[in-house]
Amino acid sequence: MKVALSMWSVHKYWYEGKWSILDFIDFAGTTKAQGVELLSIFWSDKEIELPKVEEALKRNKLEVSSYAACNNFVVSDPEQRKAQLKEVTDAVDMAVHFGTNIVRVFSGDLPHDNSITYEVGMGYVLEGLAAAAKYAEEKGVLLCIENHGLFAGRSDQVLSIIKNVGSPSLRSTFDTGNFLLVGQNPKDAVVDLKGYISHVHVKDFLPTDVEQKGNTYKALSGDLFLGKIPGDGEVDLSYIFTELIKNKYDGWLAVEFEGSEEPTMGSIISIDYVDGLVQSCIESATF
């Protein structure tokens, strides 16, 4: 298993206009990360930035561990759903360009006006992912659906979607923290999804009663969680990593820092912790 850093870890700086993708890559090159996860939403001008990003990756000796699409298939307008499908197929093309076979995908979210039922929304999710998976399979790419939100938050939902689509190109992005937001223990989820995990996001949450701007996340139950540096929250990462090792997972562990600390400091501490914990789990694994 190799450790990567997701650009989402420093999204605050991009949204504030302080950093570009290039700044992120140069920062990642100063850490122990061996790769980076790039996201489709962080291009300012892809045509201009792309050759510079390629050079920055070479300069910093970093691989692209995964390319993240930011899709939402739960929209009623067929033209909008086509646009969401293109978001994913474009991400597949970018993954091929960067030499990775992993594309993170989402299912989608219900509109706030409740104009779409859960059943109809799930139909849109399955339809969109089936079409996207067919394209990905042709390109030799794996779409890895992240456990996130109402449609794919729990392990049983993720597994059901994967089985219903029925494509070898649809797999799991196992997000270690997000299961807490749907009331599921990540330890149970990693067992449920064994054999289907091809990508991992590493983050941690801690229950709280006090909302803090910027790093408080509301569970479906209404409970609040604080984003934390991995190891400082409620997720048993040692157990999860050990289970991944037992199941011969040899993919990327992409750190997705969502804590309250300054983003670069929080990212460095997170990467160091994850890197050390992986080595410890490998050394102590007995099976």
C-alpha cells in the first residue's frame, strides 16, 4: 500500500484563490506522499495548466494515484444527467492521460425541494453508473464509488449498487470516515466490502456537540462530527489497515485531511501518521 495526498486536503486554499493545482503538487512533493489525488473541480484553465501539472508531477517525482470526478446523477433533466455522465467519462480520459486506473465517483444527492423520490433517484444512479462503467471498462479504468450521502453512504448500499450495475469496472472507494456520518462502524464496513475495495480515502471524525465553522459535518441522524487528523478521532484505522492487508489490498491510501488545523500542517501530520501506521500493521500482521 502506498500513501497519497488528496488535493481536497487543501481545498480551502484553492477556494480562497491562494493555491493552484501546481502549488498543491509542489507542496505534496515536500511530504512523504508518493502520489496525489487530483479532482476535476480544481482546474482553473485546464488547457493552460495541464502541461505545467505534468511537469510538476515529474519534478516532484509524484504519481497520480487517482482522479476524482465530482458527479451527481440524481437530477431530473435528462440533459443534465448526460452532463453528469460526461463529467465521469471525461474523468476517465484524464485518468488514462495521467497513467492511473482509478477514478473516484459519487452516486448523487436528492434535491432540496424533494422533487425526486429515493426510488427514482436510485434509478438515475444505477443508470448513470452503468453507462459510465461501460466506458471505463473499454478504457481499462476502475470507477470507485465513494461511500457518501443518502444513496451510497452505507456498505450495504455500496455493495448493492456494485452488484446491480454488474460491471467489473465498478468498485469501492472506501472512505474510512464517512461511514460514521450514516451511523455505521467503519470496522463493519471494511469486512462487508472486502474484495470490492480498489481505492481508499483516509480520514477521521470525532463526535461533537458544538458546531465549528468549516470542519463540522452533520450525519444523516443530525449528529455532529468534527474532522480530525487520522488517529485523533473515532475511526479504528489500525483495524481497517490490517483488514486491507489480510485481503491483499495493494492500492493507494489517499489522505483526505478535513481537520481544523492549518491545511499543510494537518496534511503533513496525517501523512506521517498513516505512513507509520501502515508499516506497523504490516509488521504485526499474522495470517
